[in-house]
Amino acid sequence: MRADRLVSLVLLLRQHGRLSAAALARELEVSTRTVLRDIEALSAAGVPVYAERGRHGGFALLPGFRTELTGLNSDEALALLVAGSRRGAQAFGLGSALASAMLKVVDALPESYRDTAAGAAERLLIDPETDLLSRRLVDEEVPDAIAAEVLRAVFAGRKLQIHYAAVDQAPKWRTVDPIGLVTVRDRGYLLATRSGADRTYRLSRLLAAKELAEPAQRPDQVDLDRAWQERSTRFRTGGDQVTVVVRVDPARREDLVSTALTVRAEEAESDGWLRLEVTFQDPRHAEWALWQLTTNAEALAPQWLRDSLRNRATAIATRYGASS
């Protein structure tokens, strides 16, 4: 629709300051002639668009011009409302802010769109609290005060002091240089450096946090996706990893693979089962993963894993074989 295109044109000029007719045409995927007609229509409607001549000329809005125009149609508003129903923002302590923003999105819509978008959003449920078996999904929450301190330090580029409870360790105070925040399956992580070394902290394990006045030692630009991939690779290849050879029912293959760190080899056997060579973070991780698959999988190697699973199964059988 032309109205949507006019809105997009105004928003492009607000974001970029000045753009040529050719650049606007590329962004809007129309001809330069259409752009010129749209500029004339905006001028006639009272939008202060003016042209600058010369080699670096183009179209711009008069300085200081502001408008409350949102340009949202019903589909765009619905997309925002559905996104707002996801729990990912909770990982960063932004749940209340996101809820407030979604109300403003609905309020900014024209009356003809408002009821449709809000009503449609009520008919979509994203990430419910329980699954089909009525098992409650664990949702890690970060206290608002802690999340606010972390966010301020990340955005302002200042050092951060955290009281962190690592696994199987007493909580300790640490001073770190925050780089960015990542959320994975509703779990929030702080990527940082400490004394120049890369560190990753789960936000739910922060007991306290305090933004410091000292500037953080960090690069001006960061590729968080690349940084996360690099740290994930180091995690998968470090520690007391173990390699396991296992036979598994094809129906449970994904259950096995989803818990393993890597799959090194895989082949089909004559009986229809699959033989895989997989790695786990440590012996405890390997034993837990194979135990979950019950009789739908068999660990072939190493022998200590077979012994451990047999001993566990024997203990269970003995317990339930005794008279009550």
C-alpha cells in the first residue's frame, strides 16, 4: 500500500538524515520516479521534506522534525505482540519493560487494527509453563536489581563487580569487564573478561552485582555470535570429556544426540539400530544420558560405563525385588 510506503520513507529519512532518490528507491524497492511522486505527496501533506542539490545531495527532513507516526500495520503489530509473549526477555530482567512496551504498541495502533492484533495475540501461546506431561518447565529468574546493574555496566562500558556462585564452589566476588549478554533456551549469560581471560557467567547464579565507575577494558566493536560460538567450542572440547560407543533405537536417536556434545561417527546396523560414537562433558554426564534412554540404548564402550549402568540397574532391581 502507498500509505505504508510513505511511512517507510519518512522513517528512513529520520534514521539516515539524508538519502538520494536512488538510495530511497533501493530501500523501498520502487522506481526513482515513484520516490519523487511520494516526496511530492509528503510535501503536500505538510511533512517538511526538502531537497539538497549537488553531488552529495538528496532528500532530508527539516532539523527537529518529529512525528508520532509508527507505520505499524496489523501483521507487524501481531509479530511484536507475539515476540513480547516469549520468555527470553526474562533472562535479562526485562520482562516488565517488555510488557510495558507491548501495551504502547497496541495503543499506538489505529483503532481499526487494535482489536484485531490484540485479539489474535491472545490466541497464540509461546513457551507455556508446563509441557504436555504437565511437567513444569524450569524458568531461571534474575532479580531486577541485579539485572539492572548488569545491563547498565554492559551498555555504559564500565567494569562490573559480581558476587558469583559457581557450581560446587563457595560464592566469590569478582571484578569483570562485561562484553555482552546472550540468552539460550531462556537462560541468560554474561560474556566478560577477567584479567584479560574470557569468562562466561550464568545470570541466575549472580547473587549481587554493582556497576563500577572505571571503564571496562574491551573492544569498541564485538561480534557476539562469533564470541559465543568460540566459547561454546572451547566448552565442548575442554574438561574431562569422555567418548562413548553406543547402540540406540532410531526412535530415540535425537534424545541421545541432543544431550551429547558431539557426534563423531554414526552407522546403521543390520537389526535397524544405530551405532554412534559420541562425546560427553564428563563421566557423570555420560552415565546420566544413557540412563535416561533405559532399554532403548546400550553403551558398548568404555567398560566402566557399562559397569556403572549395570550396578545402578542391579541396585534398582534389588530395591523393588524385596518384600515391602
